[in-house]
Amino acid sequence: MENSVEQTPESLKVAYITAGGAGMFCGSCMRDNTVARAMHYQGHDVHLIPMYTPIRVDEENVSEKTLFYGGINVYMEQNVPGYRFLPGFMTRWLDQEWIIRWATSRGIETDAKQLGALTLSVLKGKEGNQRKEAIRLAKWVQHELGPHVINFSNMLISGAAPLLKEKTGRPVVVTLQGDDIFMDDLPEPYRSRCFEQVRQIVPHIDGFIVFSHFYADYMSEYFSIPREKFHIVTLGIDLADFPLEATERLDPIHREPTVGYLARMAPEKGLHVLVDAFMHLRSIDGMDNTRLKIAGWAGKQQEPYVNEQLAKLKSAGHIESCEYLGTIDRQQKLDFLSSIDVLSVPTTYRDPKGLFVLEALAAGVPVVQPEHGAFPELIRATGGGHLVPPLDPVALAEKLAEVLSDRQATHQAGIAAAEHVRTRFNSTVAAAETVEIYRMLIGS
């Protein structure tokens, strides 16, 4: 990252290690990128280090160009006998960004069901098949950066943490933001063996960052981590292009009532639940002109699922009331949010973050979300939405109808929520809280 902000003696040097999402827009990558950039603008020397693949975000990308644990090499080291013993000059060329991006465009498998052995090996650090990668990362962080603190963006990439702590003598932090979802999808015996490996890593970690009390309590029990090791940080977003004045000028009355979905096209995000709810919604009195707009990243693996949902709408006679946009960029996201009255991403799992909730509220758009995960805490803190029972399309439809029955009041509620997001859930606050935790662990 370029040092466009002057460093001071009080500045921290941070090695922030994140995992690329194989070409998709990944909520964890986006959150990591946002907080790293905000810490940088507060005067800290932050190095956002990608693992596996380059990260993909819809804002300024501040990650390093140097890639570690390159996805192709990691796969080859796991699956090709003798490959891991080859010298680096014979294999490093496969870590070039254009090669990785080409490979991910071909639909690389990121399903936990297919990656059990590889996940376990990476968690073993210098004892795994990726020993060469762990040593290379540790040497680079130790000699090129010399950081005050090291932060891994999830537990599943932290296999090198004990080695990094040994080499640098610095505190190591892990941000937990959905690790359980991947872990629960691992097949046996890899799931149990990964838990065993995680338990060996936990004593080497000085602190764990989460974004809600729910997730701190849950992950403390899930990974057998002492609760006192957890630190709750505000989930913040960059609000530079979410001007409140534009939100206040929006007039929803001159368009048809519109429900929006903005998230990755995956079953766990609950698009099928929203589609079922939308079909029921249009049968409610006064809701027959309601529209549905769907946007979000979809790869080759997700195409059958998306097509299934669109076919369901077509079969029920509602396809003409639905607009499918697919992957959208930053400006298209802002335009999308300005074109809907309410957003719902009815996840089937207990989401630990909910970035899409904050983005909708920042744009003055209320949300209707399942009553689980981090959503209750977010909605209580912002007053920006409603909760419904999880996996209940009828209850969701009825709440959406209630919200859309008075769109002017809904719009005003959205504006009030946008104010809360601006003051309490911005990236500046998130960065400052994160740095405060770093300083406490460093002892400065």
C-alpha cells in the first residue's frame, strides 16, 4: 500500500493476511480491505497480504501484489507427488496474478466438500504439504515487514500462525467471520481432524476479533476458545459514496414497490426463500404490482441454482415482475440500492456480519432479515429494519407487505437508519477500534 499518509512514531505496522475468494466478491475480503484502508488513512502502515488468489472488491483495492499460498501451487503441492519438493524458481511463476485470475475464471472449486484434505494440510502449517508456503510467508513477514502485529482474516488460513509468532515474537490476531460455515460443510474425517488442528493453534493466538456478541459466544464454544480472548469490533463500511443528501432526495412513490436481493447467489444466502416469499407476496391484497430485483456475484457453480429460481418464477407467472442483474460493480450497486424500497437476504445460516444490511441502510433502504446471527444486533443498533422467523417465506412475505404498504413511512425510517450507520458503523470507527485492540495486545 502506498504511504500517502504520513507515518508517526505512534503508528503501527500491521501484517493483515486475508484469503482471496477465487474471483468472487467475498464479504470477508471486502471487509478486510475496507478496514485496512481506513487504518492506513489513520496513519498506520498496513499491508493487506492475499492468500490463495488476489482479492476482488468493488472499491479501491489496497492489497499487496505479492501472493502467498498461491492457489495453483497449493493445489499441486497437495495432489501431485513430489511437487512440494521442487525449488521455488520452478513453481513461483504460477503465482502470477494473470495466471491465477485465468484459472479462477475457469470455475475453480471452492466447495468445502471437495477441500477437506487441503484445508487440514494448510492448518498444519510447516508440518503440512504446504510447508514451503508457510516458511516463505513467515520469512517475508519477518524480514520485509517486521510488523508490530499480525492479523489473519480467518482461522482456516492460520496454520502458519505459530511459525509467524515464533519468528517475529509479535502478537497474532485472528478475525472470525464465517469460519464455522466452511467447517460444518467439511466431510468426515476431515472435519474432526481440522477441529483437532485448530485446537492446537488456538493457544498461539493472542486475540480473536468478531463483530457481534452472538458470534463471540458461539465461536467461543465452537472452537473451545476462552471467552476472554474475544474482542468485539464495529462492522464498518466506507461511506464516501453514500451521501445522505442523495438518500433524502429519493422519492420512492413514483415507482412500483420493489424488493431487492443483493448478495452472492448461493443457497446459504437464501435467494430461494426470498423467491418463495415474493410469489406469496404478490398474492396479498394490494401487492400484485410488487417487483423483485436480484443482484450479486454468481460463478459457474451457482448457475444451476440461479436458473432454478428463475424457472420457478417463470412457472408461477412472475418472471416479468423480476429483474435479474447478476454481478454488479460499485456504481451499479449504488444505483441498485436507490431503485428498491426494501432489501432482504434471508440467509439460511447465522450470518456473523451482514455487510449488505449496512450498505442498504446507508442508502436509506430498510431491511427485513431472519431473526438469527448478527442481524438482531444490527437492527437493534440502527432501527433500520424488521426481523422474521428464519426459513419462513410466508412470514417474510407478510412482513414485506407491511413494509411496502406505507412506503413514505418506510422511506423516512430508512433515512433515520442511515444516520445511525454514518455515526456508528463507518470504517473510521471500525479501524480505530481495531487499532485499540492491537495496542492492548502489544502492550503499548
